[in-house]
Amino acid sequence: MSVFSSGGPPYTIRPMCLDDLPTVREIDRDAFEQARRQFGGSGRVLRLRTLENMQAAVQRPHSGVVVEWPPGRVAGYCFTHVWGSVGWLGTLGVTPRKQGVGLGRAVTAAGLDLLHESGCQIRALETMPENGKNIALYTRLGLRPGHLTLLCQGSPTPAATTHFELWEGDDSLRRIASQIVPGMDPTPAAIWLEHEGAGDTLVWREDGAPVAFAVLRSAPRRLDGAQSYLTVEAAACLPQAASHWPRYLHEMQTFAQRRVKLGIVMPINAAQIDLLRDTLDAGMRVVHTRVRMATSAALDQPGAILMMTLAM
């Protein structure tokens, strides 16, 4: 626990714990509802995140931090995700009535520090490109704006036959991802989804060796939410199997239909132009954009098949 002062009453930064969940869930809903309204959102008010989603997140190592102001009262939070050498800053927010006093900067900086202390050589996040205030804040904290992440949605033609396996907890995800970004291990993303009971991870093998995987979310993160598409939360394919990727995509559509889903939502970094073209050619379309900010350009490899989205 660390106590700081920014010219006003002291605030406290500490690791997040299970007892924080009721307050964090309310802050998350209120902060994101406020942001949604500010950027022209309409419709029903956001619901709370599911308790299963939050519990699975907090029970991971290095799950995140909270800021208390005044001490003893949680005013903001930041989830963190350690994937080997890659650290991902997940959802964060400050309760609307306590914004504007520096707590957002404090909890974000603490999250980045936690990732650094956990041995992450690359630290990254994604945010809305139209939110200049957040982009400025993250830039001041050492992240640099990179390429857009394009969320592509669609229903490719399903494959007549499939060759994937359901992941059973081996080291295949690490073996694949670390050959694209040294030291990267997305296994915690798959474990989190499994503990939440919210999806499955598919693995493809060629000549007996793992060459590609996809972590697929099938359950919504919020109460009463709709999840009509499978969401790719992390995926990768080795260069030697890149020619097979279109087939893997169509096999994912077959899996989506088995789960009674309409199709797939897939995040593609704009630097990966060949992957983007192949995805659009498969009948998918761009439905949303985010800007990736990171301490390194290692995640922006034009020829790679590597997909990551917000981890929370």
C-alpha cells in the first residue's frame, strides 16, 4: 500500500482484492455510462459486469489496483493483465463524482508500474481514438500512439470439416505466441475465460505441432448483455501456417454456429494489412476502431497474424 498527496487529501494506491468487487462494479458501470453519454451514446443504461467476470479477473496474479480517496473508500480501479513479456492495461475508471482531481492519472500510473514490476517488457492498452484527453494522459505516462485496432464483424462461410482441438491447458499458446513476440504468453487469457465459464480456446496443429490458436468469448461481460457473436480475445498463427489461416477463420465460423452464434468479432491491427484484406475478403466488415498505445512497436508487425483486444 502506498499513500500519496496531490495537493488535497491523501489518496491510497493498493492491490485490488475480492472485497473491492461490489464497489468496483458500480464504478465501472457509472464511469463507462458517463463516457458513453459524453460521446453520443443512447439507449438503455449500462448494466453491471457479471460477478463471474469480475471474480475470475481478480483471482488472477497481478490482477490490478484500486485508488482510495479518502483512504478507506475506493474511488477508482485499473485491471492489469500479465502475458509473459507483454503487459496489458485493461479496463479502468474513476467514479464520476471524484473525477478531475488526478485520480485517473494516479491509478493508471500505478497499473503501469505493476506491469513493469511483474517483468513485462512491453506495456500496452487500447482506447477510443476520439478521446483526446485519455490519449494525452497515456502519452505523458510513457505510451505512444500506434496503429488503429479494427474490430471486424461478420459471418464467413462455415467450413464443411474442422481440424481444431479444444485447448486443454498445455503450453501450446505460449509456444505459438512467443515465436511472434519473444516471451509473450497469452495462456492467462485462456485460463481466465475458462474460470469465468465464458468461452473456449481452439488450437490448430500441422504435422502434430501447434501452429495457431484463438481464444473465443461466447458469454457477455455485463448482466443481461447480448453475445450474439463469438469475440476473438487473443489469437495468433505462425508464419509457416499463414496460408492455412483463411481455413482456420472458416472453421471458427463453424464453431460459432455450433455455439448458436451468428458469427465472429475479430480485432485486427491496422499494420497487419494482409490479414485485414483477407478478413474483409472473407465477408467481414469493420464495425469499430480503437487506437493501440504501447511502450514498443513490437506488437505492430505488418506480416504477423497476431490479434489481441481489450483484455477486460
